[in-house]
Amino acid sequence: MNIESLLNKMSLKEKVGQLNQRLYGWETYEKENGVISLSEKFKEEVARWDGVGVIYGVFRADPWSGKNLTTGLSKEEASVVSQMIQDYVKENRTLGVPVLLSEECQHGHQGLDSLTTPANITSGASWNPELYEQVQEIVASEIREKGAHLGLISTLDVARDPRWGRTEECFSEDPYLTKQFTLAALRGLQGSNELEKIPSNRVLAVLKHFAGQGSAMGGHNAGPVNIGNRELREIHLPSMRAAVKNGAELCMAAYNDIDGVPCHGNYELLTEILRDEFGFKGAVMADGCALDRLYEVTGDRVKTAAWAIESGVDISLWDEVYPYLEEAVETGVLKEEILDQAVLRVLRLKDKLGLFEEQDLQGSTFNEEYKRELSVKLVEESIVLLKNDN
């Protein structure tokens, strides 16, 4: 696929649609008495942008989404719904650009018919990144079997304050251990970084969160981070630097600020360090509603949209800011070349996943007994003896 040629065919509205990930994915379908249909909310979003770029959490099942064994999607149903989404966009829009489906996989895919794996704080205690990588291979195969393409996984956070309520998403307080498990997660989810295309039983890893979130003041989630440049570089950046060298294609910006600058509006962090210094060629995803928090600073959604994309955020998440990218370009607040750059990054990911070609989704090649054995083994290896009389 010549993605530059595809970009040239796109209207401004279609380009902006590729960068918006506004939907709560579980609202894209309705399931009544076992009969599944696409929702009007989904169809309205597709019509609004002449397509849709990315959708988060179509297969998510938990108390927040309200999806359970009755209302949620089995792996067979998930595969059907993912194809329904792709077919609808292809058949009802002029260009029919395929949709990226993103899913959470903090401790296994956060959906039905999925292996539950140990949380990161447990996995880190195993000191066995090779075993953790094998577990992530299973997670990748389950996500892709259902029809999704991106696995959101917390690997970059380093737990520096035990009061922080998200320390279970961290491997440890140590940057070296965190780096090794980040690379293991990357290899497990994506496969070899030597390949031009992502295999049909793997997904692209969205590494979270960039950067410094584990040092929030007072242990408050999303609080300000009171660290200097040396601590940022020695503790919080090594994992992402190593991941970029080993084929990382996506990361998620962090909620916190660094030295008073929110990560989602931090040009130095997302462009000068991540892209120019580390050589990152992939895309940066916003965290949920984080761009709305930038709006609280500016009071102007058009300026906020320009601020975020100029800083280096390519893909939104649930916010009411990136729809204003269209107006930002039309009013001259944002250069269309900057928008085009972000759209090209998204299209390149779709091409790398083979979405412009006929998809032949593979079923998971791992049997259920093997999956459970591997997950249990990781738990067993994580056990720490506080006292050993022998």
C-alpha cells in the first residue's frame, strides 16, 4: 500500500478522523438475546469523519464497561464483531480505510475468554523476563484472534512511591529490571523486530506511560512529578530508549507533568527526546481524556488540539479536543503538514499490520492447559521468601 498516495486522496475531515479514538469500544455494538448488531453511535461516528481511525476496547469486559458473560463478547463473537466493524467502514465510506482496534492487556487481555496473567508487580518479582515474554505471546495471540491489533500494556512506569495506587502496573522500583521486562513484553506481543509486517498472531504493543508517572508527588495518581533531568533520564527514560532500539512502534503519554509541563503538551519530551534523540518513528497515543486536561489550561479547544499535536501526540483517547483539529487547520492555527505527519504514522501502522490486505485471522495456537501452566509458573517463580531457615 502506498500510504502517501492514500493520504493525498483524503479530505481534511478524513485525516482528522484517523487521529480520533473517541469511542468507548463496547458502545460500538448492541447484543440482545444473543443477537449482535452495530450501534447507531458507531455509525454516527463513522459518518462524522467519513471513516474512523482507531477504536478502544470493543472487547473489554469488566464492571466499568458493564460487559459480562451475558452482555459481552466471547472470542467467537469478538471475531465476528471485529469483521462487522471493518466491513461497515469499507462498504459505507469512499476510501474505506481499515480501523485499528486497541485493547488493554495489563494482566492478560481485559476481555472474555482470555488468560488471566499475573500483574506486573508479580511478574517483576520472578526475575524471569524470558518466561514473561512467553506469556505475552499467548496474550498477543488471543487479542489478534478476536480481531484487535494493539495491546495497551504498562511497562514504562517505575514505582518510586509505594503510596501510588498503580504500583501493581510496575515491575519494580528498579529501572534496569523494568527495562528488561519492557523488552520482553515488546518481543512477546510484536514478535521479531526484523520483520517488515507484524505476523497475524501478534499485535503492536502500546507501551505505557511516557514518562515519569511513577514519581508523582505524594503518591497521587496523575500528580505533578518533582524530579530533575538526571533522575528523569536515569530512572524513567531507559526503558523507552531501549524499546525504540528494539522496534517499539507505539507509546502512550503519561498524565503527569514534568517541571510544570504536562507530558501531553511537552514538545521536549515527545519530540526532541523521543523522536529526535531516541529515533522513534512510531505514533504516540494520548491517555484517556488527558487532552481535556490540557484544555483546562488553555480554555480553547482549537489551541489545545494544535498544542498537543505539535508537541507530538498523534492519536487521541475519548477526549473532546482532537475533533477540533479540523478547525485548527481551517483557521490557520495548525499547519496541515503537521496533521499529515501524524496521519501518515497511523496509516503506516495499519500497513505494517497488513490491514490493507485480506486478513486471515489465526486461531490461538496455544492449548488451554499450556496457557494455564505458563501463567501459574510465572506466579510460582514470583514468590519471595521473607525468611529461609534452611
